[in-house]
Amino acid sequence: MGVRGKVEQLVDNVIAASSITIQERRSAEGLDAHVPMILRDGTLYDPDLDRFFRDLPLNGVRSRHSLRAYGYDVLVWARFLSEACSKTIWQADRHDVLAYHRIRRRAAAGQRISAASWNRAVACLDRLYRWGVQEGLIAEAPFTHRSVWRRGYAGRRAQIAARNDAYEPAARRADVSFVTLGDYRRFRDVGLKGLLADGRTRPGARDRNGIRNALFSDLLVTTGLRLEEASSLFTSDLVFADQRPGRQVWLDLPDAQTKGDRGRQILVPARLLEQVRAYVDVERAHALAKFQRRSAWQSTDRPIFVHRERHAARLRLLDGGDIALDLLGPEERCRIIICDNDSKPSEPAVLWLSEIGMPVRPNSWEVIFARASSRCRSFGFDIGISPHQLRHTFAVHMLAMLIQHRLRDAALPAGPMEGYRQVLGDPLQQVQRLLGHASLTTTYIYLDHIAMHADTVDAAVEELLGLLPSETTL
């Protein structure tokens, strides 16, 4: 049977039965622990492929989520080559890519992946084979490329030297999974806080984490933080002695805490800061008491013990020396345990704690949001919200507000407002900085969404201000 016949018979259960598997973590420190390994029959699939994975952080792939995605994209491709073509990674040619496209993009609806997922896989494999050519492992990649031009920002033209022909143009822009603020309020109040549809407290309700979960959600939707960034915030980032009431705060995110090690500033609303203080004084304090009674720090994987006192942007390690905050990634920040003067472990450094005082990890927040969505649906609300959707929601509304301000100010006579317009800058660039996008092209997707929803601009200012919960909701 030819390759095409094998491809047509290749279904998910055949791929799942493959001897080629993935190991998501390895024995290493820091980001290297999240570099995946591809195995065959429990042993390393290919030393050169493993070297490609280990080189990824050096080549710009530093997020543990991105590393995991690369691992699974290569895994499916390696399984396909083995089962359908009897080939290894380095033996693939253009005909194999075409066959792979047939099974991944032209199969039955239940087995077909989206154009965006296909393009992501192509980007991963393109990087793999470019690396293979550079390392002398293969003579040429199984992809064809062509030079294309596209219009850049503000009318400029930018050349893309080599575009992979395997990309599907229909997926050149990602969809914005946008949440209306009405749905968001229902999600927060009914789903996360556990209230009834009319806003009343459910009889016998005992959801002790409702306030924490709703506050975390409000933080995401009013700052545009990524899930890992918000999960790894320190208590000292948002609660500090010289904070003046009623003042919003610009918070510096260290390089290693952000995607791509780019660092950035976010603006945290004053009202949210007050609620964070209340959470720290009550709910977090209760969780911390349990943490100390149970010596829960012993359950922390590879804890990093530090002194409570710190010098500027450095933490003092309990066993001597110090470490710069700029070097700590989200996973490492969640392992930091603050010790008292007697060197006794006292509390995790991160802000968001479980009922027993352990850091709430990103995957736990995903589960919390999924359960809250299910609770909304049980009340008849067709609502399903993930943490990342709140980042999109922030971006759309913030961009709409900035555009509205820009248009309003442009209609005024030149004068005092001219300085304000200069400070405001271009709305797209402003949102780009707040979100930490490496390219302005990524931020354009929100402009496209606004163009299709003109009412968003009209209502954005009132809605986003009204979104912030009042003190009485606590």
C-alpha cells in the first residue's frame, strides 16, 4: 500500500497506539526542566532531535507553554512519519508534508485540526528543519519557501524574505475570543462568587475562595496580565507600606516573569489595590495560618528559602548570597518561601494562596474558571470563559477607550490638550506596551475586532469603569 493509502487509513487510535511518546519534563533546574523529550519505546528517539529541543530556549522559545506545544507538534509529526511513511524525522520530504496536510486538514470533521493549529505546527516544523539544515543534518528542508511583501504599519512596506508555502493564508490572523462585560459580570458573580442569578447569596453557600477567585479575575480583565504572570505576583508587588489610598500604581514586571523575557509595566487600578489589601488581611491570612500550622512548605517542590528583608530588586537567599528578581521565572517565583528572622519558613512569597496556604498554580486557575463556567450554564447562562479570554477583553476595551479619547481630543482646538495627545501616543502602540506584544502586528487583531463591533467604542469607557467592583461587593 502506498503512502496515500496509509494516510487515508491513519486515524487517531492508530497514532495513539504508537511507541513514540513524549516526556514533558526532565531532570534539570529552571527552564530546562520544561524542555520536552521525544521517546521511542521508553528511550530517546533521536539525540539530534533532543539537542534541537535543548537549544530552543537559546533560540527564543522560553515559555514553558511554548516548549510544551513544540513537543506535541513534533510528537504528532514523528508518529505520522513512523506509522504512515516508515520514516524518521530527518528522512521527511515534501511529499510527506502534503500527505500530512491531507490527514490533518482534510480528514473527517472529528479528526480535522483548525487552520490556526496547522499553521502553528508548520511554524514549529519549519524551525526544526531550518535548524537541521544549519547543523548539517539534512541537505534541505521538506518545505518550499518564497519571498513575499506585505504592507506594514502606517503605510510602510516590510519584506518577509522567506514565507513557508505550507502556511494557510486563511489563518493569518488569530481570532479574538472576546467577552462582553455583561457576560463577564455574570461569570464573576454567579460562577466565581457563587451568587444566585439575581445577585443574592445562595442559602448554605460556603465557597471560601469566591472573593479570591473574583479578585484574581478582576485583575486579569483590568490589566491584561497573562495567566502565568498574574499567578506569580508577589504579595509585596501589590501591597507595600508607602501606597497612598486612591492612587493607581504602575507595576514593573521583571523580564523573566514575562513571555519572551521582555518585561513591561502594567497599570493596576486603585480600587483593585484596596481589595487586594483586604484579601491579604483576611482570606490570605487564614490560608497562611494553616500553612504555618501544617508546615506546608515541606510540600513545596525544590523550595527557595529567602530572608524577609530584601535589597532593592534582589532577594537574600537563606543559605547565603542573593538573586536578582529579573532572573526568576514564574515557576521559580512560586517556589520562593519567605523565612522569619529565626530562619523559620513563614509564607510563600506569591500573593494567591490555596486554602492551606500553597500557591495557586496556573493549571488550578484553569480548573477554577472551567467550574465557574459550568456553574453559569447550570443557571441557564451560555457562558464559557478562560483566563486568556480576559486578556483579549482587556485589550479590546482598552484600545476602544484610547481610540475614543484620541478622537475626542483631536476635535478640540490645539492648546493644552496637545501635550496630553503626545503623552497618550498611538493607541495601538499603547496597548502593545501594556500587553507586552513583541510585534505591533499581533495587536492589530484587536483593531480588526473593534472595526467589526462599532458599539464597542461607544460603550467602552462607561463599561470598563463600571466593571470595577465597588467596596460593597466584598
